[in-house]
Amino acid sequence: MDKILEGLVSSSHPLPVKRVIVRRVVESAETPLSQAQCRAMFALSTRLILQGPDPFQRQVGRQVLEAYARFHRDEFEAFFNRGLVLGLLQRGYGGLGSRDPAILDYVQAGLRLIISCPSVLELFALLQVEALRMVCERPAPPLCARLCQLLGDFPQCLPRGRKLSLAFCQQLVRSMAHFQSKGSREPELRLYVSQVTQVSGLLRSIWKAEPDTLLPSLQELFAVISSTDTSFEPSVALASLVQHIPLQMITVLIRSLTTDPNVKDASMTQALCRMIDWLSWPLAQHVETWVIALLKGLAAVQKFTILIDVTLLKIELVFNRLWFPLVRPGALAVLSHMLLSFQHSPEAFHLLVPHVVNLVHSFKNNGLPSSTTFLVQLTELIHCMMYHYSGFPDLYEPILEAIKELPKPSEEKIKLILNQSAWTSQSSSLPSCLSRLSGKSETGKTGLVNLGNTCYMNSVIQALFMATDFRRHVLSLNLNGCNSLMRKLQHLFAFLAHTQREAYAPRIFFEASRPPWFTPRSQQDCSEYLRFLLDRLHEEERTLKALSSTKPSETMMSDESLAQETANKAQVFTEAPCTGGEERTLIERMFGGKLQTSICCLNCKSTSQKEEPFTDLSLAFCPPASFENVDVQSITLSSEVKDDCMVQTSIVASSPVEESALDTSLAVNDGCETVMNEGILKTFFLLS
């Protein structure tokens, strides 16, 4: 019978004729057959199912296998044994690889046919092991979806025991992280989404049946999306898992994540960015709920740096999702929260301003009721942002023109929305020990109180504090027992770095660092103050080094006399540079350079040079009138890199009245102690 059937399906007879004969072969399945004949029919039908070149032959194979297995159950149980299934799953069949979904189709069909046979228990145990092995090998979406379908139909094949079940869930999450769609056309994308849904559905079933596996699975999910490994980007398909996480767990999970000291800021930033990317997944539910909850949780524990970085990085992506109807509601919810809470700077909102008008016009032309509702919500958000950052009327004029026909919220409502949305208003969920503290600003930085026209000092302090290398060097200095100005600066930096206050009043440092000729509570020049401060710190360090090299009995000096001496020496710092043999001070290493002036006579060619140290360079912006007699076309600029730390620049300008040449070269000290070459600024004056 098997030879007849094999010859028939491969013959050139018309298809209707073949169907009639196949039907007769199927009907004859109830006739008694020997074990060898049954085995031959099972082998032929298996070959047709797995290697049939066309749908007709594969259909014939399934019909014959089902019919003969039903009437010859014992023979099929002997054929469909552990060895056959294990060989199919590990080695495939002929030219068909073991990772082909057709293998699992055949295995599932065989399980249905022997479900009432005792040997099926042995196959269940085998498949429990093989299922875990397969997910550890990161199957592609088609194979993984087919495996999950088999396990969903036969839950007896799921790995048993808490350890194996947990490992299966975690590895399945890892496998989903590697999913990628093979095409970009709509049918291919629909198939891909259905495959992902199949996999996430199995995880939901396992979590529901075994609740102990849920939390470890979520921990694995967070480990995947928080990874800072740039060589691997987790698939957005992980978004399909969010809808299966109970919303009742939001509070506990978010608090655990945001307060865990083992979760670094870089990892949290990556996780939040990838969760925002999940807004692109078409069928994901509650993604926006989890994203907003995590944003609020980070604000509650004052992780403002993460919030700022993520907002500026992802705000445009979230805005672009408003164009897609399936993900628009979630995208608008996240966009509203991100913009309304980002109240310390207009930067995030202004990233979107150029794109608002096109979006508004597009939905106006759409005319759908859903578009109108969306526009009303978007308009309210835009009005709130323009009210909060009202200093840009020219920038907002096109937007106001585009939304003038849409309702505008009242000023009271705008204020209420802004007050409720600020990051600082989300600190109510903090532990009581933290909620009693007055938190830092929304930027995560501590401000400086103006002590009466001391903005010149505050700006210098903040600039020096934000110079990372300088701040680290100052904080690492060992100044025990010394009441120097550098120690006061060290205390000030330490306070700015670690305090939870919103602002700090630097009175002690002000009194210690104020130049003697500065009148208190009067406006002063910050450049002059910076120059005096750096000179004081420089001379103070040199004095302390000199004192430490002599005997204590010969160098006893009060704090007041030390301060007076360093203040006097600071005034002549630029006239007394350290020699090449002396160890450079911190100020010299961080900010120091040398200015070399050369005056060359064009007649006798003699050159006189003068060299002096500097810690700052003043830039003079000439008024436009000074260039009125210069022909723009006659100005040329050429640059040449002389070495790693020097750039030679020549500028030659000529005019009908006179000709002059200016040749400058500048090398900036990079602050590294290992750099031996000192920066030199050369200015050449040519005399004729």
C-alpha cells in the first residue's frame, strides 16, 4: 500500500484523480495490516509531511498518518517513540533542520494521536527537558512561537519543579530579547506580532499557574533592558510582556527599583529609555502606565539627572509616535508627563516646537472625531508649556496661529496642571526620613545664596565646581590641620556635592576669599575675582610647601599671617612664575600657561621676547567700526598643527591704508599631571 501511495502522489495524474485515490487509501486504513506494513505507512506519511515538495503531498501525509494511527494505535505507539522524537528535535529529518517549525508541527500531531497511550508520559518527560534546551538556544520567533503553541496545548511538556520552571521563564524572556522581524511589509509584521503574542501568552499562563515565577522573571526582564552593553540591543517585543504584569505590583516594583543601591544610574537610564521605546509596540497595553510610574518614582527619590537625560534623549521619539493611531494614546500620556514635569528649562519643549504645526494641520485635515479629541488634549498641553516659558513669543507665533480655533484652558487650570506635574510635587511617596528634607532643585544641583551682590563669586564657584578634574583634585587634597583658603574651598565643594539642601550660603568662603579692595555688598567684576582667587590658591600652596620643607620651630605662623602673606604674593604672581625645576601647583596644572610676546623689527630683523605666565585669557570683541577699512576678500586664514598640543595660526589682513601681519600660536594645558609640555601663547608684533 505504501508503494502505491508513494507512486500516486509523485505521478503526473490530474489532481482530482489523485484526491479520489487518496480518499480510498485513507478509507482502507481500518483493514488489518501487519506491523511492518503499518510501519511503512507511518514512515511514508512522515516523509510526506516533513519533506513533501508541495502542499498536496504534505496534506496527504497528514491525512494518512492520522487515519492509520487511529486504527493501528499500538503500532503507531511503537513507531512514535522516544528515539524518533529525540532524533527529530536534535538532528532534524533528512535535509530538514531541527530548528524548523515543521518538526514541532509533526511532534504535536503525534502527541495528539497517542495522548491516551501510556508511552506519552515518557514523551512528556523528554519534551520538558528539550523545551528548556530549545529556549536556551535562542530560537527565532517562528520556532519559539511554535514551541509555545505546543506547550500551551500540552502543558504536561512544560518544565516541572520550581527551579526548572523558573529557568524556563527566564530563558524565554532572554529569547524574546533577541527577536527581530524579518520583513517590513504589513503581512510580515502582522505575522511577527502574532508570533510574539503567542510567546508572551505562554509566559502569562505560567505566571498565573505558578506565581512564584513572576518576580524572578521580571528581574530578568529588568536585567536585560538595563544592560549597558552596546553590542546588543534588546528587542521591542519585550513590550508584549507588560500587559501581563498585574498593575497592583507597580508600587512595590517601582519602589524596589528606584531605591536599590545596586542599580546604577547608567543602568536605570538604559532601562527607562528602552521602556519608552516600547511605546512603538502596537498591541502593548499599560506600557505608558509603567513608564510614567517609573518617571514618578525617580522624581520621588530625586534622580533628576536621569530624568533630564532621558527626557532630552527620548522626547522627540515620543512625539513622533503621535502620528500612529495604535500607539497614540500611550504616547500622548507619556509626552504630557515628560513635558509638564520638565519645568526647569524650555529645552525639551523647544525640541518639539518645529514639529507641532505640521502635526496640528495633519489632524485638522483628518476630520475624524478621534483626531479632534486628540487635538484638544494636545492643545491644552501646548498652552501649558507656552505659558510656563512665555519669553519666546516669536517662536510660538506659528503654533498659536495653528491652534487659535481650538479651546484654550484658563490660567487657573494651567497653573494647577503645572503645580501638580512638577518633579518636586512627586516627592510625597518618599520615605518619611527623606520627605522632611528640603530637596535639591529639579536639576539635582545645589544653588548658592546671593549674600548681597555676590553673584560674581557665586558664578565663579559654580564654574570651578563643574570643572570635574579640578573639583576631584580639590576634594582629594589632604589638608588636615590647615585653615587655608583651599581647605575652605574643599569644604564648600564637599557641601555642594553631598548636601540635600536646595541652596547654600557660602559666607565663610566669601569672607576668606574677598579681595581687600572689594567693597562688601557692591557689584564687582567676576573675572577680577577669579584671577585673585586663583592667584591666592596658587601662592598659598607654594607657601605651604615652603613651610613644610623647613623645621617647625622656624616656620611657626598664624593663620592670619599666612593669609596675609599669600594675599600679598598673589598680587605679584604673574611677575614671579615658578621655574622649570619647581613642582607646579594645582592651579598651574589645571589652568596655567605661558604667554610669550615677540616684537620683530622688519628692518633689522632683530626680535625681542617676553614670557609671562597666565591663568586666564581675556577676549576683546572689537566693534564693527574697526573693520570698516578692511577688505573682507583680503583676509586669509591658515592653520597648521605643529604637534599634539600646539596649533600655529597665521592671519594676514591688508587694506589700502596699511598692511600688518599677526601670527599666533596657542597651546592649552590639558590639566594632566603627566603632560610635561607647558602651554605657550605667542604673539608676534611686526614693526616697520
